[in-house]
Amino acid sequence: MKILDGLPERHRTAAAQLYWQAFGGKLGRVLGPDDRGRDFVRRALRPDHVLAAEEGDRLLGICGFKTARGAFVAADAGVMRASYGTFGAFWRQQALGLLVQDIDNERFLIDGLCVADGERDRGIGTALIEAICAKARHQGYEAVRLDVVDTNLDARRLYERLGFRAVGTHRVRSVAALFGFAATVTMVRTEPASPPDRG
């Protein structure tokens, strides 16, 4: 298994399928139906805002991140229109805008971890998290942050084993019917200080 800094174009479709496999259950009411949701993610993903795990020619997992320059998957108006048409893009952007969309300038912000079905329990998620924490240290960040749905206890246990701790809860009751969850938990892992290299 290799961890790649960035997503090769050959993995774009597989990455979209992985992302939808992981998050389609939550985003499907807004970004669905499934075929359109996967098409949107395939068009929208930024290959420079992700680490990828591959083995041979297979994509095993991805870990996206968010910076001031963008996110791994962003609701760009042009891409939304290409996937959903003008009206479909408009209401979907309004709905997505109800979620927390912040950029964390003090902490490196993870924006989605996905491991392929059938590839779990191989340490792929752990390897991706460790690699992204190393990337954060290299860029001079002293902490890494992620947000996880409060009911996703398996993910929380994984993150806790890897040194993350819960620091707050964000309630989203007003959009629970749209996205299927009512709160997210913010988790942070402190990293040893390194010389900054944020260029």
C-alpha cells in the first residue's frame, strides 16, 4: 500500500464512488439521486486537497482536507449547474449552506475519510490519518481537527485511538431532516511544533 499526496486522475471516478459510499447516506437527500451525486462529486473533487491510499491500480481509501484555497469537494456554482441544472443547483447550494462550512486557520482541517468496502481492518484509515497529521506538521500546524457525526461511534473510537479528543458539539437540528443527523462532534489532535511551511 502507498499513500499518495494528491489524487491521480486515474482514480477520480473511484474516489467519487468512495466518497459517495461513505457520505451518500447523509448527503443523498440533497445531492441525490445516487448517479447525480456521484457525478457531482467526480466533477467537484480537488485532487490537490486529498491524500490517497492505493495498492497496484486500486484505490483503497482517501482523506480529504480543507484550506483557505478550497475543500476536497466544494459546492462550486458552475459544477453544481453542470450536474443538476440551474434550479437544481440553486436549491442544493442553499441547503448545503445550512451546514457548517468554516475554514480553520489555526488547525489543519480534515474533510472526509473514506475506506473502500472490503478493505477495512487493514489499517488504511489509520495510515491516512497519520499521513495527514504528518502533512499538517510539515506545514507548521500545531493541531489537526475533524468533525464527525455524533452517532458515528465507530469513527469516534478510531479517532480517539489515534489521539483525537472531543472539544465541542455543533447542533444542526434545523437541518436534521435534510441530512439525517442532528449534531457533529469536533475532535482535535495536538501535533508537535515544526517550522512552518505553508507555501
